[in-house]
Amino acid sequence: MDMQKILYIVIPCYNEEAVIRETEKRLSIKLKQMESRGLVSDKSRIVFVDDGSVDQTWPLIEEMYRKNKYVMGIKSSKNRGHQNALLEGLMTVKNDCDMAVSMDADLQDDIEVLDTFIEKHYAGCDIVYGVRNSRKTDTPFKRITAEGFYKGMALLGFTLCIIMRITV
């Protein structure tokens, strides 16, 4: 692929000291693989957003930043909640990257679909969204709001590509 866009993976973190090193390790390997395939630029980064953690999450992010070219960190002064931390991260990186993906720090999201997300973006999708194959455990409200989200994005004119995957 001749155009190597910059990807930032934004990860909200709150008291994630138990999992953050493994997350950094696995996502760094994934970024290297995507870089070697020509899917993303070598300027792509993993951006950990510390949402006011009270454990060792921030010192670990600082340490990883010093040792790993892929790692960046943003520190909130206090806990504002997962969605606010995600928004803070996305708003901070929006002018520095061509593409942004959000993931949870505990890696419940399948990182192997990142390649497909990027390929779909290159194929013309404005937004690539991973969803579960089954919503059987969702409440009726959650199902209705999810369906409304997809319809609303289409009405706004976004090309929305949905990647089906199974979560554990």
C-alpha cells in the first residue's frame, strides 16, 4: 500500500496496572506488523489516557513511553469516566493522526481485526465499527440504541463499515 497513514490507538485507562504492560506489548507487536505490511506509518502510536488512576497506571505509562517509541500518554487530573477519557484522547490526537481507533485497556477487543479496520478505511469507509455477532445478552434498550446509531450515521452521510466479530 503506497499511502501509509498515521494510526493512533486511543486507550482510556483507570487503575489498569495489572494489564497495561500486556496491552502495550501486544499492541506494539501489532503496530510493527501493520507497519511492515505497509498499512500504517511508523509514526503510528498507542495513546494511553490515564483517567485519574490511583494505582501505578500513570508511572507505568511514563516508563513505557521512555522505552517504547509507539507509546504516548495523556494524564487527566481526576477521574471523569471512561467516555470522557476516550473523548479527551480523541480530541487530543485528532490533528496528529489520519485514523484513530479506540480500544479498552483490558484487551477485550480483538486486536487482530485492526488490519481489517485499516483496510476498510483505505477502501473508502469514513467510520469502521466492530460489533458483536450476537446481541442476545443486550437489553432491548441497548439493541434499539445500537440500531439507531447505525441508522443515524447513515442519515448523516457517513460511509459506515461494520466488522462482525465475536467477543469473549
